[in-house]
Amino acid sequence: MNTNYLFTIQRIKQSYENEEKHHPSNKYIVLYRAIKKCIISIELPHQWTLPSTRVLANEISLSRTTIVKSYELLLLEKLIESKQGSGYIVNFEASTTKENSAPLNALDGSLYPDISSKGKSFLLNISLINRVTDGKGVAFRPGLPPLDIFPINRWKNLLNTYWRHTKSSGLSYARSTGIEPLKRSIANYLNISRNIKCDHQQIIVVSGSLQSLYLIANVLIDKGDNVILENPAFPNVHSIFKSMQANLLPIRLDKEGIDIEKMNELSHLNPKLVHVTPSNHYPLGIKMSLKRRKELLAWASKNKTLIIENDYENEIANNQQQVPSIFSLDTEDRTIYVGTFNRLLHPSIRLGYMVVPKYLIGAVEALQEHSHRFVAPSIQVVMNQFIERNYLYQHLKNITEAAEERHGLFVKHFQENTDTMYLENTSFSSLHVLAKPYAPMDSNQESELIEKLAKKGITTHALGKCFIGNEKQQGLILGYSSVRPTTLIKTVKKMTQILQK
């Protein structure tokens, strides 16, 4: 018998015996009241499957007719519903009742210990994070690769092979910073693709870029420490550092990248960290020049600052023209290199990495041991095989070709169908494009436009949300690469109709 049925029958039986003892009546009435109490008290939760009439009759020693009558009364009250092929399902959601309609966080705070200042800070800044978790549609959600060309069967075969050959010893704890074979494969991959030469022990395997930044911030940042960020920047990035109670120092960009002259004006503040996206600045698409990268390293050396090089889409950005990574130019071990497979394969894989200076390895590992412990070894082993068998390189070639084709289609049909907005940069160097309005737009108009598009099933991110401080620009960040060509053309036309209005 299904284990869930055993627990369910136990609950119903206990409730039935209690009800019969205190409120004796016809057996089907007693059973009806007993199950109703279990449902209303959420002992049997919404959408929970009840035992069949035959099973319940056998287990609590009642006739099947009695069970059927009880279920019929519950059906009349709409506390349960009958679904073909599934039997009887609980149909009572406590959160919809008046008694339980208050928000979950609306309890009397005086009854409990205070949330820490850091906890309050994260609560305050959660709205900065761009997050969409409903799983509905992919047009034109930024941050997604061409999902439809991911080699699912190849990945599935590797995963099946892992579980076929793994031993019980492989089910124990793994090292928090990652399994050694994957770390070596990532080190080799970075050496070939970005000329990054590092010891594989410097590589920390994580669930994605956001976790990398969370670990770095926890290891290095105390309340009030200064952190330099490009302005604009990933909202998720300034959310992390703001939540860690750092003092954010936004620096504008010029055509070569982050403005070093402006950074010189802030040297007296002794910033601990500088976060940059040099391969392809998010969201403006500016590529930091080689000259500026060297200037940034010299500035960091002079000011004893660490650089976070967030190379989130380097495989796309450096496809045509390679510019050396800041890490490869660094001779003082003061660059933290952050990369992710989530934007190359698919976000649900939850796999990224960072290369940290040697002096930080112990502190980062200790923090991981105290928090998420490790990424699932099965995923790490399969990813290692994916790299070793050259599947990753083949997939990179495929997604670059698909993304470039889709980029061309998006640009063409966007420009042909609207004259209210223009694309800031039409070169293929990223998996997103930036659309700006010809006429001035304020933050309220930007939000209204994003909401209108969302109602038509089109997801976009706000450019204004990327800016730190009062000087903001408005526009739409649009991810085109995850949409199949035929759907892309139709959806662009649907979107531009809204933009024209």
C-alpha cells in the first residue's frame, strides 16, 4: 500500500474514533465529521489524495457503503472532489478562508525575537532582484540561452550512466568546494577558452553567480565597507552588496568601460571590492578595452582592492574578438573570476564556479561548510563528463549559431515594426538587447509598459532598475535567444503593437 495512504488512514481512523466517542451517531455521519475535521484543520492538506472507498473500508473496518455515503456528503460540501483516474482529492485551501486571509508575515512581531539587521536588510532589498518563477513562457526573458537546442538525451544518458555505476560510498558527503575531476576540467576549460591559468584548488563550484557573490560578500564585507559597482549594473549584484550593508559607490561608464578617473576621486574611501562585467557590460553591452583592464588592475594594486570579474556571457561576447580576461592579466592574485553554466546550458541546472585568490580558499570553503555544503555530486560528475567528452564545446558552437540567427531576426523585425523605441546596440555580443524610448519616459511609465507586456505573455526587465542613485535611464532589457524563430517573429510583432500605442 502507498505510504501516504497509511498515514492518511491513521489520521482518519484517530479522528473517527475520537468523534465516535464524543459524538456518537450513524457511522457514515461520524466518518463524514471525522474527515471534515481533518480537512479543515489541514491534517489532510489541499490536493491530497484520499484512500479509495475499498481500501478505507478494509482498514477501518467499515462497510464500503458507509465510506461512499461519507464521501458523498464531503462532495456536496465541496470539501473534496472526484477526479477521473485519481480518485478523491481534498479541495480545501485554508489560505482562501477569511480566518486565514492575513499575510503570513503579518503576525505580532512583539511575540518573537527581533530579526537581525542583516535579515531586515535582505528583506528590504528583495525587490531589487529580477526573478521570475512562474515558468510561463520564455519571450523575452533576459538571462536564458536557446533552451530548445540543449541536448537533453545526451545529458540524460550521462546521468543514467552515473546512477548505473555509482556505489553506495558515492552517496555520502562531498567536498563543499566541488569534486576534484570537475574542478580540473573547469580549470582546463578556462585555460583554453580564456587563457586563465590557475590551480584547480582555486576553483569553487557553486549553484550560480548569485551564490558566488553571496559567498564573496560574506567573506570580505563588514557593515559600512565600501564597494565600487558599475552604474548601471545587475540589480541582483547591488541587491547582494546592499543587503550585506555595504556602502555602494556607483561609477559611470564611458566607451572603454568603468571610468577610472571617477574611481580615483573615491580612492580615499578605501573600497574593498570593485565589481565589473568587462566582456559585455550588463546591460549596456560595452566591452572594456584592454587598456582600461590594465588601468583597473593598476588602480586595484595601488588601492589594495580586489576585483570581481563577472564574465557571465564571455563565450558569446568573445566569440568574434578575444580580449584577455582581467584574471589572465593579473600578476598579484587580486582578481576573483566568476562564471556560470546556467546561462550556457539552462538555469535549472544550478551550476557555476568562481576562481578565488589563494588566500581566500579556506574562508570560502568554511562558509560553504556552514551553509549549503555542496552542489549535488551527480550533477558535478555529469558536467565533468559533458566537458571531457567535448559536448560542451559542441553545444557552445550550436547556441552561438542559434543565438546569432535569432538576434538578427529580432533586430530586423523590431526595427521594422516600431518607431517609438530603438535598440541601443545592434551588434551580436550578448543574449539580450536593450531597447530605449525616443521620447522621455519616467519610471512609472516604464513599469506600466512592462506590466502591459506581461499581460500579453511577454516578460521584460526594466533598465531603470539597474541604476544606483537618482540618475536613471528608462528602457527594456529583452532576452531573445530562448525563443524559436517562428515564435520570435510573431511575438516581436505583438510586442511592437503595444509599443506603438
